Amino acid sequence: MNPTSPTASPLSPAFAGHGHVTFLGAGPGDPGLLTLRAVEALAGADVLIAEPEVLEVVRGHARAGVSTPELTVVDEASTTAGVPVLRDAANLVMEAARGGRRVVRAVTGDPGLDGNAGAEMLACAAEGIPFEVVPGVATAVGVPAYAGVPLRDAQGTDVRFVDARTADERCWSEVGASDGTVVVSTTLDSVAAAAGELMAAGRKPDTPLTVTIGGTTTRQRTWNATLGTIAQVFKQGKILPSPEGHRPVIAVVGERSAPAQRAQLSWFESKPLFGWRVLVPRTKEQAASLSDQLRSYGAVPHEVPTIAVEPPRTPQQMERAVKGLVTGRYEWIAFTSVNAVKAVREKFEEYGLDARAFAGIKVAAVGEQTAAALVDFGVKPDLVPSGEQSAAGLLEDWPPYDPVFDPIDRVFLPRADIATETLVAGLIELGWEVDDVTAYRTVRASPPPADTREAIKGGGFDAVLFTSSSTVRNLVGIAGKPHNVTVIACIGPATAKTAEEHGLRVDVLSPEPSVHKLAEALADFGLRRRESALEAGDPVTRPSERRPGARRRRTT
């Protein structure tokens, strides 16, 4: 725990032998809006009791093995009406706390605005169970911020918050008589009714209105209208009737929600790949940082392993090479992939060794990601290509063997079983002896689930990133060929050629052989596509939303 934090930790001796409850606000939906204190509390929980809407937001920060009892409906009438229901959370919280457990009770938004959480706090207080409150980003505040709708201006406009489900006639009359901003929590199919209440109470029909569904998530969508036109906008846009009519929305009423202003301030929905489902066919370890980068562009990455990494069939050669590192057999060790670093690191740990075993040995890495894996291991590489991040680029900077300055003429090269001979041949030409050792095997992964295969072949993905020729061959082999509406992005000419040989049309080519440059190139493609639609006065759509049979334009 941060020593400067004034909050009491559930692990504090003050609570020894007692249960403890943390009422935690999980925010409106974006996992990045969890506070540092919330993450800390989740890490110490024995029991996590969360609303279904935020369970996935918080579960990733809880420790392995945390109990997550499922909340059940106890108010059948509200289920029928399609509104948030009362649940048996209070019973679950109290039972776990009485048993001396550390309980985190997570709610959407902020617990101070959740009536059920307030009642549960009173129940804890009545039984003398210690509790704390970790505030969260309130939905009624966070969603407008992500929609590009400021609630106040320099003149300090009054802001009123209304829950349409519980608002009475007096409440509508008060906000209708006001000229301030009104933030209405309601459902999609009740927006027009709420607008009618406001107009009946005195608000003008031409008052600007924004309605946001799925706020702060990549499913977010915002509509601009006025109080008098919102019903027509929903009808013409075929938004309603809809099976999603019961979903919660945030409506902001007032001049600050005017479309002209929102067009300038809509920072979230205008991200270059907003809402795009992007297929990332790599090993899970390799896909993590790439997926994070794609999320920063607004995309929804879907990782599909196309290769699996396994130990070599005969480990003796690898074992001899690692022992040779310790006994001074090598002048250099060259890592050509993150997997090679992982293989050597695992062998080191097996022998009880650590990064100190590299003392006196020069270390080369084929590129930035491999270098980062080495740094994480505690090893700073001596050589990383200054140009192209490949075996050829590494050879460009590799020094020739010099018997005067190099006491040892041997290089240890741990690599995959299917690696090319480029680096080995080049090192031999430079005068080096090479121990070319299979450190790991790459095998084709198992096919992804049926729904993923259907999405790949049926156009459910907006883009796919191919980072090598093998990812093209393996993905097509285990899941089928991506649909022709899917944007194909390739890391380099060789990968693009393989994609074209498999009947795929390449839309995006990375300017450099780097996965991060590839993601940037896809984002640039998405941004140009968005700008073209806006200039033409067309709605901004994702590639997967194109009409069947629509022609795809090739871009360079």
C-alpha cells in the first residue's frame, strides 16, 4: 500500500480477526478508469462481489483464486420491466464479512450514488463490521466526458442530475424550469419519454440533446438531436425498436451538448480505429503489447494464437550451450526473437542461474522487442541493429572477427527450429564460428473456437494484422481465409506476398518491419478512411459494416 495513503488497508492490524468490506466504484465501463486505491483493494480481496456489468472490469485485478459468488435476481418485477434489479448482494456481503473475509463489493460508477450500496453500508455499520468506501468515476460524469460533452462552462452553468426511473413530477418541474445542463440517466427506449417530460415542464423543443449508449467502452455510440426531434432521429435511424432498448444511456440536455461543439470535442469516438475488431494472430505473449497499442487507437483486439512454442525434442544441445556460456566458450550470444530469450531464461532458471551468467559475454538482439525482453531479464544488449530490425540488419552492424581484440571466435545462436540460415551464413563470412542451437520449436496452434472462425470467414473482423509469412499460412490453415471486407495489414513485402498468394488483398503495408509501426500504419489507414467519409458527408462506418458486395479500394 502507498505509505502516503490515509485510507486503512484491509490488511491493517486494526482489522485483524474481523471481516472487512470495501465498497468500490468500478466506473462507467472503461477498465482504465479504476483508481489506484481500487486496484490495491482488489488485490487484497478474499471475496469479490460485483455487478455483472463491471465484473470483467475488476476481476483482472483480483488475485488468483478469489471467490466471485454470482449475484441472483430477487426482484422479478424489475427483471420483466428490463431495468436494473435488486439483488441478494447484501446477504452475500454480510455472510462473507461475518466469516472474517476481506470483501470487495464493486458497483457501476460510484458507490455513493448507488442506493443499494448505501443500504449495505448501513447493514455493516449496524453489525460493527468495518468498511471503507473507494469512490469511482460516476457514470453520469464519465460518460459525457467520453462523449465530448462538457457539463459546465466558464460561466459556471448549473448542472442537474436526474434518474428517469425514480424522478417524480416535482423533479421534472424543477429541471424543466432551469436553464442549466440536465444529465438524465435512463434507458434507450425511454429517452423520448424523458424528453417529453422536460418539454412539458418548460424546456424548449429546440434544446440540444445528446444520447450516449455503452459510454466509455469501444461500444460507445452517441446521437445528436434536440428534445423535439430525438424520437424522429431514433425512428429514421432505425435505432428503435431494438432488442437493446432496455440498455442504460446517458442523455445530456443543454447548450453544451450542441452538435457543433461536440464535433470539436468528441475525442473518444473519433479515434482512428474506434470500435474496430482487429484480429491479432500471434502467440499470446507476443500479442500483449500489440493489443495494448491497438486499444490506444480505440480498437478491440482479438488475439488468436497461430503458433505454439514447445521445447526442442532433444534438449541436450541446448543444455551444453548454456553450460558453455558459464565456462567461457562464447564471445557473443545472438537473440533473434523474444521466444529465444524466453527459452534461454527458462534454462537458466532450471540451473539456478540468473543474468549474472552473461558477465563478459557480448549480447546481440535482432530488434527492439527482443532487446526489451533481455532488459526485463536484467541484460542490456551490446548490439541492436541501427537500421532494419532483421537478421540482415543485425549482420550490417556485426563486427568481423578480429583475433587481436576477440579472445574467442565463437557465437551462440539460440533460435527456432524453422529459422532461416541468413544469420549463420553471414556470421561465418565475418569469420565467426557459430553454435547454431535449436532453443525451441514452433508448431501450428489448435484452431480457434467456432464463433471466431465464423467471424474470420464471415467478415466479423474489421482488420487483421499479419506479422510474418507464417502467421498468414497458419491462420488460413487453422481458421480459414479472412473475408474480403476485412482490411489486411502486413509487416513487410515478404508477408504481403504470402498474403496475396493466399488470395488476400493487402491494404496496409508497414513502412518498417516492426509490429508497432504496423499498428501505426493501420491507425493511419483508419484515420484517412474516417476523414474521407466525413468530407463526403457519409456516416463513419467500420469495414465490417460495409454493404455485402461493396468494392474495396486499394490504398498505398
